[in-house]
Amino acid sequence: MNMVEPQHFNGLRGELALNAPLARHTSWRAGGGADAVYTPADRDDLSAFLRQLPIFEQVTALGLGSNTLVRDGGVRGVVVLMHDPGGVLAVADGLVYAEAGVACPKLARFAALHDCGGAEFLAGIPGTVGGALAMNAGCYGGETWSYVARVETLQRDGSFAVRTPSDYVTGYRSVRRADGRPLAELFTAAWFRFPAGEKTGAREKIRELLARRLATQPLDLPNAGSVFRNPPNDHAARLIESAGLKGVAIGGARVSEKHANFIVNPERRASAADIEALILHVRRVVAEKTGVELEPEVRIIGEAAA
Ligand SMILES: Cc1cc2nc3c(=O)[nH]c(=O)nc-3n(C[C@H](O)[C@H](O)[C@H](O)COP(=O)(O)OP(=O)(O)OC[C@H]3O[C@@H](n4cnc5c(N)ncnc54)[C@H](O)[C@@H]3O)c2cc1C
């Protein structure tokens, strides 16, 4: 039985859907749904929702689902859809403020427009600001947390907190709480300190970075970016290619011919089980042939189909 019922809530302005699919909210366009999906109207509405949600209900944030595989049996509890095409972006006191639901490419363009440098790398990351904070997303030498001045978070009881980078330990695609607590809070906004730059140069750099991606990544097919983290001093793509795995398929999922660390869903018929089986297969074959155990970068959530 679904424990999250619309009649339990008062005064919400967002949308609550029960037993809702999530495939279209993930860049793999695959996988199951959730017991309940909440799309908040804004930060305050999300806070009101969490205050009224029974405390035992599990809450999972999903941004643009560009780093997430939802297993076919779906996610128990509530998935909160954080992406907000109308999310606030602003400049104040030398900092760029972005709500968590803003898409990273939009933040990159906004920062460029306001003569900031350093944010160009975000133009090619097809996720939200919240997802970038949770993952410490980065590329081409830039990393999200290098520029964070402070973040706003929402705790499970619906109260907001403001935290600084010293509250976290961040590294390559890794963010942990400095006090050892689980990273359970949702990111709702961030203030970034980007170095002074210059509009035209920043826009030119964005164009170059996007062209480089288009040339090297299968952006025309559903995918979730790099599936595996790069091991120290090496590249997962090189190891996967050297193990002869380019083009290998399981069900509807295939190791990209263009970029070996990408798994694509070319005909949009892959199940999450196909994708996960291929991830495990690649991991096993690479370990057998090269001795390196690849660690997934993508987050796998939910339960397998019964
Ligand atoms: C074509 C392509 C290229 C990519 N290139 C890069 C790259 O160069 N560098 C890179 O780092 N990544 C890259 N990625 C992966 C992905 O875009 C990033 O990891 C991105 O930061 C994920 O953001 P998202 O909003 O889609 O997160 P989701 O996939 O929705 O979520 C990822 C994780 O973040 C958590 N999360 C999301 N929002 C919040 C929030 N508001 N508060 C708390 N937790 C939250 C989720 O619970 C989940 O654990 C690429 C992906 C694709 C498809």
C-alpha cells in the first residue's frame, strides 16, 4: 500500500504523483518508477512537503537523472524531482547564486554573461546544480566544489541550513560530510565564487568545450555520461577499449563505439537490468584482462523487478 496519499498534505503547490514512472526523468530513458514522485513548486513548497511527509518515508532527490540508473522494480518512498527550468539565478556581493534545480549549462552561460571565469566546464554537464553539488561534477580541469562559497540545504524535517565547504570533504566525484554523517540533506541552492573573467572569452571557451564533447561522446543516444570513475593515473575508457568491449551489447544496452566509458540505449528499449548487467560484465572483463577493478560513477537506485 502506498503510504503517501495526497489527502495527508495541506497547502502544497507542487505535484504529487503515485506509482509514477521515472524513465523520462533519466538520461538513459530506462528503468522503473517510484512509489511517489513529488515535483515541488519551489524551495518553500518542498520544505512544506517534507514537514508533512511521515518521517519514516524515504526521500530521494533526482535532478536531471544524468548520472542515475533506476532499477526496473522502482524506488521505494518518494522521489523529489529537483529540476526547475525557472530556477533562480542571481549575482550579489560578488557571488553567483543558483537554485539547485537550475541546469548546469544555464549556470555556465549566466556566469559567462556576468564576466565570470571558471564556470565554463559546467556547460557540458547535462545535470542540475544540485546534482553537480552531490557528485562534485567536473571535467577539463574544473570541479564544482572548487567554486562553492556556501550552500543551502534542506533537512528531512523540512528545515533549511546554510553550510560552507568546510562542512564537507570533497574529492574526485566524491562529497562527504566532514562530521561523518550521511549526506542525507537535499541541496536547494548554492553561492559560487567564480574568478573574474570576460564574456567573450568565456563564451568562446564554452563553444570549444561543447565541440570537443560532440566529437568524442555519443550525445545523440540516451546515455549517462561516464559509467566508471577513472582509476588513478589511467582512464576507464582506455581500459574498456583495450579489453575489446566497445560495441558489446546486452539486451538493449550497448558499450558505445564512440566512447568506451559510455553505455548507450540506442533504441530506447534497454531495461535497467540490461544496463546493470552490462556494467557488471564490463567490470568483470576489465578486471580479468587488466587486473583493474573499475568503480561505477553512476548511481544505481531502487529495486530489481520482481
Ligand atoms: C552526456 C553526459 C556527459 C556527462 N559529462 C560529465 C562530466 O564531464 N563530468 C561529470 O562530473 N559528470 C558528467 N556527467 C554525469 C552527470 O551529468 C553529472 O554527474 C551531474 O552532476 C548529475 O546531475 P543530475 O542533476 O543529473 O543528477 P542525478 O543523476 O539526478 O543525481 C545524481 C546524484 O545526485 C543526487 N542529487 C541530485 N540532486 C540533488 C539535490 N538537489 N540534493 C541532493 N542530492 C541530489 C541524486 O540523489 C543522485 O545520488 C555526464 C552525463 C551525461 C549524460
